[in-house]
Amino acid sequence: MRIIVDAMGGDNAPDEIIKGCLEALETNGFEIELLGDRAKIEKCLGKENIKNPRIIITETTDEITNLDKPTEAIKKKPNSSIVVGMKKIKAQSAQAFISAGSTGALLAGSLLIAGRIKGVVRPALAPVVPSIKGQTMIIDAGMNTQIKPVNYVQFGIMGAEYMKNMHGVERPRVGLVNVGTEESKGNEALKQAYEILKKADINFIGNVEGRDITDGKVDVAVCDGFTGNAMLKIMEGTGKYFMDYLKKMYSKSLSGRISYFLVKHELKKLKKEIDPEELGGTPILGVNGMIYKCHGNSRSKAIKNTILKACSSACTAVLEQMKNIFACMEVGGLYDKAL
């Protein structure tokens, strides 16, 4: 099994990227192909790791930055780590590609190079976040800000399949994020999507609200990319605020510091559960390959956890399952009103 990693993408590249790769390689069963500036990669690896047979280095000379226009960059910088990684995924020379680089370029590359799964109208970013009862997927979380009913339906199908294969949820509960739980709520696209989702071969539980995601009432929360991205960032910000507030509160007085020692173990568990670094990167579902987007500021822990997640996705064959599902569907019939 081979996992390709963009060694040059992100604010902390290549040091933290390579550190995360080395931490992941403490687990057996796969090899890592690093894409980027060979000299910089070898310097970070050090003499003891350069000859590791499970590490392959592929030189890339072009660099895509966040200042580049995504589509232009993909076309004009063919020897960038993102473009080379996508081409390798399309050629099926690896099981997954991971990057903390330009989100726009990664999304553009996934569409223009890797391509969509046959039958999928639009791919989606699908982060999995913690909830009281386990974990919940938010799909879409930023790839499509304006969508049609068919997209909501397909997001629900892809999300349910991922949660079933990757998280062992037997019958994932799929909910449509709306401004209320009543069937009549929402705009016309949401109302049409609701009607079609009721007939789809998934465990659709109806409309859900934002608070239902962390309450664990739903396993897959379906929404447009604007809504999903806003929810995700609010959750991350709230988690950070909560932990910072507790730290400030417990350090104010002697009694607070004593109290901290009584709950220290549980607080560390909580911090681990809500830490984005622990959750790792976000899969792009609906494309021909397992592609993961990491935060631009990702450190080694996030890279390591994303690599291990990518290995799990390859072992479960979730991509093949999605291809089979959409191969059996025709855009028409159930989807007539959704297009």
C-alpha cells in the first residue's frame, strides 16, 4: 500500500509534514511517497531515514501558493506536488494523496485531473467531527456554496457509505441541515431534496438543526458548502474558546489550581476529542481516488493521523463501494426533480 504526501504544502512544510510521515511509519503495512524539493526533504529526513525502503522521494520543481489562482495554477504548474500527486492517483499508482497545501488548487486538481466518480454530479469536502455519541460527518464543508437538490441527495449517499465503511455505523442516520425540523422548512431546493431523500435507499431521518450535530442525533449532516464550512469553523472556534476559558479559570487562584488536578485527566481526554490535529484531514468524496485535505497550519500529529486514516480507507475499499453504488444509479427517475 502506498500513500502519497505533498511534502511542500502548508505553513509548516516540509519539517512538520515529514515529521508526521516518520511518526506514521512506526505503524507497519504501507510506504510513503514524498513529493517536493528533494534537497529539503532529505535534509528533514536526516541520514538515518533517507535510506528507509518505505520512503520514496519524487522531485517536483513547481510550487503552488495560496496567492495563485487555483485553476490556472493546475494548468500552468504541471510539475507541482499537487498536480503530480493527482496524476499518480488517476494512474492508480497509490491508494491515497494527502496535502496541506492550497485548498483551491487541491479541489481544482481533484476535479480536473483525478475526475469525478461516474454518476457523481459534484464532489464534496466531508470532515468528521466529534459528538456526544461518537462522530458526525458534515458534508459539504466548503467545496460547493450553491447547490441543487441532486447534490444534497448524493452527499447523503456518499456520507452514509463513508460512515458505514470507515466508522462502522451499521445504518448511518442522514439528516438535512435546515432552519427547523419541520418538513415544510427551508428554501425550494431543500424542500425538493427532502422529498427525494425520503425515497432514497438510506436511513434518512428528516431535517436537523446545527445543534443536532454535536448532540449525536445524526451521523451524516447534509448541507451546502457555505453552511457546512461556517458550522465547522464555529465548532473549532468554540472548542478552542472553551479550553482557553477553562485554562484561564483554573489558573486564577490556588483553589482553582487544586481543582484542576482533580479533573486534569478528564480535561486531557476532552481536549484530545475536540483537537483538529487528532481528527486529521478531510476527505474529498466523489472523486476517483482517496484525497485528503489537511489544515494549512497542520503539524506532525495531524499529518500522522491523516496517513493512518488514509490507510484505513484503502483497507475498507470505501472508494470502490461508492463507485459501485453510483454505477447502479441512473440520473433520472428518483432524481428527475432534483436536476
